Amino acid sequence: MDRFDDIPNITYRSPRLAETGIDILDLEQFLGEICTAGANPYQPHRVGAFCFICIDEGEGQHFIDFHAYPYQSNSIIFINKGQVHAFDGDDTPRGKLVIMTPEFFSASSANIRTSYFVPVHQSLTALPVLPLSTGLRESTRTLLNEMRKAMEEGPDSSVIVQLLLSALLIRLAKQRESHLAHLSELQKERFGEFLRQVDTHYTEIQEASQYAQRMHTSYKCLNQLCKACCGHTAKQLIDFRIILEIKRKLAMDGLSVQQTAFELGFEDITHFIKYFKRHTGNTPAAFKRQHEG
């Protein structure tokens, strides 16, 4: 395969992506090319870039981090860097796929205060599928068309492309965050800080009280913050992140149950097995078998 790496990691390579850090592709064409190259987009795979899929026509489910999210026409599906996802083999959607390198996304993010792309852990509290209103749908198409025109002008237009992307992400993030309108800016900032802390330290810190200490607040206040922002306790969010990483390592990285337990800081394999089963209803070994082959 000359344009794609082997699954489970799929890396799309194109001159435009290498030159500018972003590419906008016809979705049908992309799926055809990736299959021709020998990869299977309908099986779980990990992506090393930021992507969003604009569904103009189609209806099905997109699989992200072992959960199925339904989508319909006029929706956008967000895939964060490092997430595991798969297309629905029963649907042939029409639309666009936008792929951005981490460097391009970082440069674009410098222009805005918020983004639809959130840390992997925070993505557990925000649905990755966004239905578009009529107005937002037209804005999205217009901005994507302007981005493509600017990209065709060459690398000298990279700043224009970044600003257009920033404008698009601001519009999309504004709709996503409408359910957080009751929160203050301080609450949003503190909640984001907690999620970043968990994403960085979940292998060595698994107790909510320890995160509260790191954030110079009380366990009670941290729990109240988490419940106000997403309806879950701090401990539940920590467990969500740990379980997600266990699933990734077992299903995608090919690690044994023992290796996975060790890498995630579990010294007692029996405790690890009980922990996973308590949260998923399945043993790690059974989960791994379900996702082999």
C-alpha cells in the first residue's frame, strides 16, 4: 500500500496534506481509494490526524471508541486524533472528509478560544455527531468551498485556510456548547482542567480525591462541578477514561490482559479483571476475543 499504512493505524498521505497540513476529500472517493489500497475502513482502526466527516446524504451508525453513534443526512461526525473508529458497512454516505495534521490543527486553534475537537477524555462527555440546522449546513458548505479554493492557490494561502477553518469550528462549537449555557466560564475552565488532569495522570492516579487535591479544591466541590457539567461524578469520569484505554489496548494494540493491567498501573491482575467486569459486564479476555481477527 503506497498511500496508507497497515491497519490498525491508517494514515492517509497526499501531496496537499503534506504541503498544507489539510485536505478536503470527496467521501465516496476516499472510501474507494482506501479499500483499493488494501485497508478496511469498516473495521476499527486508529487515526493519527484530526478528521471530521460531513454527511450530505446517508443514514447509519459510525463507530467511535467502541460505541455506535447514529447519524443522518446533514450531520458532521468528529474524529479526534488517536481515537478508534469505523465506518458503517451498510451505508454509502455522500459528503466530504476533512483531514488535518496535528500541526495544522494546533495553528488553527491558536485563533479561537474553543473547538469542537476536545481532549479524548472530554469527548466522552460530548457527542461526536452534530446534526446541522439549515443555516449551519449552508455556512459549513460555504466555508468548506472557500477553504478548497484557497488550498488550490498553494501553500501561501495557508493562513487564509486556517482562519476559514477557525470560523467553521467556532460556528460548530457554538451549537455544541448550547447545552452548557447554564455554566459560568469559570466552571467550564475548571471542568476542562479536571479532564486534562485525568487524561494525563489516569495511569497513576485513580481516586477523585487526589485530583481534587491537585486542583486545590474539595472532593465535594469537584463532584458538584462534574455533575453540573455532564451529569457524572468525578470518579465515574476517571473510570470511563481507564476503561476506554483498556479496551483500546486489548482490541487495537494486541496486548495481553497481563500487559494491559501492568501498563495501566494495576498491580493485582485479579483486581484488574474484577474492575473491568464491574464496569463492562465482561472479562478482559472475553472482550479481547470478541475483537480479534
